[in-house]
Amino acid sequence: MSSSAATDVAVAPWRRLFLSHISKMDSPEFVFSTLSLADPNESATPYVPRARYCIFRGMWGELPANSYNDAPKNERNYQSDLPTLTTDVRMHKIPEIFASSAGHEDSSQTESQGCDGGGAVEAVFWVKEAMTQWRFRGKAYVVGPGIEGPGEDPIGVRMVKREIGKRMKVIKEAGRESWSWATELTAHFGNLSPTMRGTFKNPAPGSPMSLPPTDKSLRLGQQVSDLEDPVARKNFRVVIIKPDEVERVDLSNPERVQRWKFTYVSPKSGPLDQRREGVGEWKTEELWP
């Protein structure tokens, strides 16, 4: 496990209520937005927004229990404020996350590896059951099959472990040395239904149906029970959102709508005593709705 993880990571003040609200949703859907490189002939700006609905898969390091998931699982050594989603590496959101990050305008190398990130993203949840909107702004990081392996970690892998590890709070020391990023990745795959796992063996998303795939293993409607299915696992990724700003808008009382902004103050920008200790904190501010 990354040495960046620590016991003194600040617990987000919004975390408990957010998870309580999510637990009320039949399906924890949210809108996930990325930035896509624009065609200079069609846009006056270098990037254009892209949005799609995704499913919240829990906080990183805290995979929700699932009765049909028989994948090996890590001990619950960590707690985080890092929402996750799963996706197919062939979908547009992956190269968009890579290409919009600092120094990664050409994402071809990291895209093949599948472990990198730092691109700007936004996620918006509308929890009707609590009449509350949650908005997350920050950066996204991608965990893929190259997250652990023999030899020296690629640059992208080391960066993901470092940046995500900074926000993973140690809550249990026993067994921490055996905590594995690869085990967590496989457990996320196992938490999907066999039908959902099978979607990672679909033809390339967004490709023309007039051009059938040459790979005969790619077709619709498959079910995958093998947690190490080579085709599905090659395409499977977990995306981790590292929020720097969270907004909550409470509409439960129309006569007194309330809004709060929670901003993460990193050690580099915080008070001198915190910078010495390497401890960040969350700042809370109430806003006009």
C-alpha cells in the first residue's frame, strides 16, 4: 500500500450525511462530467463538456458488501472521502480524464496502461428522498490492471497511488501491509452482476454497428462469472474521484433553502503548522442558496 496513507487524514464533515442520503436511493445514480478536447474548427475553447449518468460504487477502500461477490477482499483498513464508479476503458471518459490532466495532452501511452489521471471532473447527485443536491468538483484517477505487478511501477501508477493515498485514512493497522490495490480492483469487478460484467465484452462502445468487431469474443448479452475473464478484465476500470470542493443544497424546506460549500485545504496551501505536518483540512462555509 502507498506510504502516503496516514492516520491523521481529515474526515470530511459532509461524509456521514452524504452516505446517509445515498443509502436512501434505490439506485445511486449521478451525473459525471468530464472535459473533452474540442475540434479547433468547431469550438472557440480548447475543451468542451461531456456528461453522462453513472452509478456510485462506494468510497474507495470501502467496497459495499454484496452477497454474490466471491472475490477475495481486503481488510477494512482504510476510510476515505473518495467516491468511485466503474467504467469500460474503451469509453470516452477515460481518455478525457487523461487528456485534461496536467502534462497529458497526448494520452496514448497512459490509455494503454489504464492507470493515470488528474483530469478535472464534476459529479452531481440529486437525492430526491432527502430533497438534497450534492455537487463534487475535483480530479479523477483511473485504476486498471497495471496497478500492481513485477518491477518498478510506471509513472502513472505511482502518481495514482500517491495522490489517492494522501486521502486514505488508516482506521485499522492490523493487516495493513497486505492491503492490495489489485485485490480492491478485482473486488470491484466481483461486486458487479454477471450481466454487468458481461458488458465489458460488448463490441467497442460507440463504434458503428455497420462495422462488426473482428474479435468474435465481443458480442452483446454475455454473462461473466470468471472474475479473471481476460477480455472483460482488460476493459474494466475503476475511476476514483478526489474532491477538492463539495456543495450541498438542501431543498427540504422551501421556505428556508440552505446551501453549504466544503473546500479541501491541502497542506501546501494551509497554515504553516499544518504544512509541516502534511495534514490537510476541510473548510465549511454557508452560502446563499
